[in-house]
Amino acid sequence: MAADLRGQSTHGHGAAAPDQNLTAGQDSGTGPGSAQGSARAAPQAVRDVLAGAESFTRKWGVEKALARLASRMADMPAFARRIVHNDWFEGFIIFCVIVNAAIIGFDAQLSDSHPFHGSARMLDLLFLLIFTAELGLKLIAFGMRGFLRNGWNLFDLIVVAASWSQAIPALSALRVLRVLRVLRLLHVVPQMRRIIESLSGAIPGIGATLAVLFVVFFIGSVMATTLYGDLWPERFGTLGSSALTLFQLTLFDNWGDVVFTVMNEKGAPSAWIFFIIFTFLAAFAVMNLFIGVIVEAVQQSQTRIVTEKIGEVGGDLREVGAELGAVEADMESLASAQKAAETNAARREQLMADELAAIRLELAALREALGTKA
């Protein structure tokens, strides 16, 4: 009995010791349980913060607002394209360019001390902001690649950037470049734009014509220097002075004075032959050829525009024809279906009539049989 009591007391003390150690470890906060508890508490705090943020967004509709904002941002290029291609917007830009040109001309007449000088500068800045906003809309509408692919957009960008350079104090002398904004009329007005595009298409022909004109002037300058260089060195002493004098003659500037001076005062009575031939070739033949190249380019441009419009109308007519063909096909199918329905109805009527006739015959046969029995 004593041994059993000692064993039990020994086991009781052994079991109590770990409990005391655990209690001491929990009280001191240095045991392994406290480390695991803190490690669990950190993710729980993060989850609580995320849950609070989620409830906040649901309560105040932040998610829906962000979704609406994302959808509107996705629709922004299409909205910007509708604005840029709107006729009212284009008319407003043309009006701004014209009014801005008038203000620039009015401001050029004023001195810095004029009472309207400050107002003109403010209006000029306002129009510059409008043109900058227009470029921003085009950039949003077409994207960077589409914006840079159009040469007119690059032209507008250069003009607006040159206008903004006047805001830099070190570049205030470039304020004169703001007049380049008037050139935007060449872009925003469709008729002017077509003329510029036609001239750009005529550049190869213009280059060839200028080459022919250069050859004519070179030959005429050499001949004039050789024939009249010693007689009148101030006018024909060098190739440069001869070319300048001949160019003056092609413009009919003092044509008679120069020719009669060479004939009467310089001792070359037959000089009129050379000057008439050269003036005819340079002033009439080559210059008219130059004008003809430009006119032909403009006509080709107009023909191309008309052809494009005819092609568009032809495409529309083809679409209308295809729609009409589809409608006719539908009508034919409806007509065939109606005919088939009428045919089926006639067959059904005929079957019903045959059945009625058969029933009548059977009834007549039954009556005869009943009469015979009676």
C-alpha cells in the first residue's frame, strides 16, 4: 500500500511539472506557443483589412464606379473619333483659325503699350489651347500610329509646337512663328487641302519643268555673256549677271529699256532677235508648260476624287442591288410557298369532296338495304 501511494504521488508530481512549465511558458510569453500565435495573428490582420476594404467598396459602389470608368475609357477613342469627324466641330475649328488669324494681324499692328494688346494676347493663348486640345482629341481618336501616319497631323503638330515656343522666355523671338497657324487653313478647308494635295502630286512634273527652264536659262546666259559681255559688262559681264538680266526680261520688267539700250547705245542693232527668241522660249513656252503641269495635276486630282465618289456610289448601289436581290428571293420563296399552300389546300378539298361522295354512296346503299328488308 505504501509503495502504491508513493508511486501515485511520484506520478502526480511528474504530471504536474509539465503543467507548471506550460503555465510558466505562457505567462512569460517566450514559449513556442506564443510564436505560433503571433504568426497566425499577422495573416488574420491582413484578411481583416482586406475584408474591410471589400465591404467598403461594396457599400459605396466603388467597384461599379471603377467598372463604369473602365468602360468609358475603353469607349474614349470611339467618342473622340465622333467628335473629330463631326461637321460642327470642323466648322468650329475653321472659325477659330480665321478669327485667330485676324487677331494675329490686329496684334501685329498694335504696340506693346496699346490697351488692347493684353486682350489680344489672351485671346491668342485661348485659341492656342483650343488647337492643342484638338490635337489631343486626334491623338486619342487615332492612336499614336494613326496620328503620325497622317501628314496633315504632323503639320498641325509642328505649327502648334512652334506657337508654344513663344512661351519660353529664351525663345521669345520666335513669337513671329505664331503666324504659321494661319497655314492650318490649308488643312481644315477641304478645297484648299485638295489644291495642296494636287500640287504635291505635281511635284515630279514641276521638277522636270524646272530642269528644262534651268537648261534654257543656262544656254541663254552663256550666249548673252558671249555676245554682250564686252558691250555691257554691268548687265552681261558674268553668267550670274546675265541670268539675272534674262530673268528680269522674262518678267517683262523694263524689257524695252534693256533691249533698246543694247541695240542703240551698246552697238548691237541685231540684239532684238536673241531677246525675242529667248523671251518667247522662257516666258511663254516653258512658263506655260509649268502652268500646264499644275493644271493637269489639279484636273487629275479632281478626276480621282470624282472616281472615288463614283466608286463609293457604285458600292452603295451594289449593296442596294444585293438587298433588292435578297428581297426578290424572299418574295419568290413566299410566292412558291403560297402556291404550294394553295395546291395543298386544293388537294385537301378534293380529298374531302371524295370522302363526302363515298359517304353519300354508303348512306344510299344502307337506305336501299333497309328498304329491301322492310
